[in-house]
Amino acid sequence: MKLILDEGLPLRAASLMRDTGIEAVHVLEIGMGGAPDQAVLDKARLDGAVVVTLDADFHQILAATGADRPSVIRVRTEGIGYQQLAELLSNVMKRRGVELDAGAAVSVIGNRVRLRKLPIRG
């Protein structure tokens, strides 16, 4: 599973995840710093990646457009450190990998994971 980490998330998390064998890239590493949310979603869809963000707008865009891809993981912990983020994402991928592969909007609050299958209806 590939991950694209959005702005606001620690850049070092992508590097740490790659060191553990997880394919991850930060938007700053691919020249998408400051890119509109829709552009990040389009890049993830094209690359078959999952977007990881702090931003609620990504889930709203998925709902408004009826998109079935890409999956988006919204981390609802401001100021999360890179090691904590890498561990959290590894756990989410292990626990919810099948759903993420199929298309899902995921919110992570502490140890709690909420998931909605895509496309989001009503």
C-alpha cells in the first residue's frame, strides 16, 4: 500500500516509514507543497495511493463528488510526532488494509478508528 502524506504532517514520518518497508511520500517530496486538496486526491488516485491528512476537507470532497477512490486517512491529532504517526499508520494499515484497498474514508482519534466505505452516500 502506498501513502501520500499531506502538509501539516511531519516530513520525517515518510522517511521513517520507507525505512520500515512502507511505501510513503510526503507532498513536499513530490513538489506538491501548497497544492489544492483536489490535486493531491488526483495524484493519489493516479498512483493508487492512500492520502493521509489532518484536513477534514478531503473527506468532504470525497462525499461531495461521490468518488470511490482514493482512500483517505484523516488523523485527528494535531502536533503528532513523526514516530507516533508512523506507528499509528502502520497499525491502521494492518487493521484496515482490506477496506483501504477497496476505498474508504477513515478517521483516527487516539486509538479509535472510524471507517466509511466509499463512495459515501447520504
